[in-house]
Amino acid sequence: MSSDRRVRTVWLVGLGLFATLLTAVIVSASVGQFSATISDVIGSFGRVLSPSLFPVTEETEVVDRTLWNVRFPRMVMGVVVGAALGVAGALTQSLFGNPLAEPGVIGITSGASVGAAISIVIGASTFGILTTPAFAFVFGLGTALLVWSVAQRIPTQRAISLLLV
């Protein structure tokens, strides 16, 4: 595949994914306990971008408040968390040089669970509400470092055997 064609393909895929995300945001913003149509959602975006073209009425004010104070912040947080999880997964796979690496397979989840269990058993949660998550984080990080050090000793051709370790 030529370089120009590859660049064009990457741009087309990126635009397609962005269009899919935008469509999902608009459709999911219209679904909920408070009914809002897709045209209400698009109009709300329009009122923010160009207030002179989309006038504000009492009905649209209620819709706008619901969308901008409840639904859009949740959707933005969902997009940000999803992107962060995707980046974390890609980093995990590149760090271990293994396309099948993920926290459950390489043991990070189990290490974090052991840390949380130890915190609960020894009663460390009496020191604060964040003690158990801190134990889980430290043990998960320790497990990741241990697995990474083992992965460094395995030749690149046999990196897939890390799944069997």
C-alpha cells in the first residue's frame, strides 16, 4: 500500500469514527427520562454555537438545561474514560510487546485484587476510605512490574509465551 493511500485510509477511518461518535452522542442525548427529540439536541448545539440563528424559548430553555447540566457532562466523561482505557490498553500491549496483553490475562487484575483483599483482611480501611484502592493500585503496579521484568527476559520471538507464564 502506498504512503498516500495509507494516509487517505487513515483519514477516512478517523472521519468515519468521529461521525459515528457524533451520531452516538446526539442519539444518546435524546434518550432518557426527560424526552428530547434529536432536533432538540441539534438545536441545543446550535443555540450554543450561534444564538442568533436558534432563538431561546421556555421549552428550549428546559431542554438546554437538561442536556447541558446532566446528559452532556455524562457523555463527555464517558468519551474521555473510554479514550483513556483505549490508550491504557494500547500502552499495555506495546509495553509487553504482546497484542493479546490485557490486565486480566497478564495478572495485573489479580495482583490488584490480592492487594485489596489484604487491605480488607488487615483492617487498613480504618485509616481512610482510600486505603483499599491504594493497596489495590500498589499491588497491581507491583504485579505489572514483575510481569514486565519477566517479559524482558523472554526473547522477542517468544513473547507470546508470556501468556503461559
